[in-house]
Amino acid sequence: MNNIRRKELDKIRQELQILLERLETVKDEEQESYGNMPESLQASEKGEKSENAINNLEYACDNISDAIERLEEATE
């Protein structure tokens, strides 16, 4: 791989890292909100939606982390 493509991949990796940090912040805020709900509300539809959102955000974070790792491996 030439230096131009390596630099472009590194730039993309850095952008993904920033997006990952933003997503993790939102996920953490949602987890805190869910944790502060009374148990009765956690068991309600609202609580289930919050849990579902947290799970989906975790999945998205994991996938972005995997993409970052793959980009790092591609530029080695």
C-alpha cells in the first residue's frame, strides 16, 4: 500500500475514533438514565426501549472498534 492510501486510511481511522467516543458518551448517558429509573419504570415499555437502545449502541460501538482495528491492520 502506498503512503497516500495509508494516510487516507489513518484519517478515516481517526474520524471513526472520534465517532466511537461520541457514541460511547451517548451510550453511557443512556445507561445512567436507565440506572436511575425506578424498578417499576425499568420493567415498563419505556425501560425496555432504553435497554434496547443501550444494547444497540453497544453493538454499534463494538462494530466501530472492530473497523478501527481492521484499518490499523490494513496499514501495517
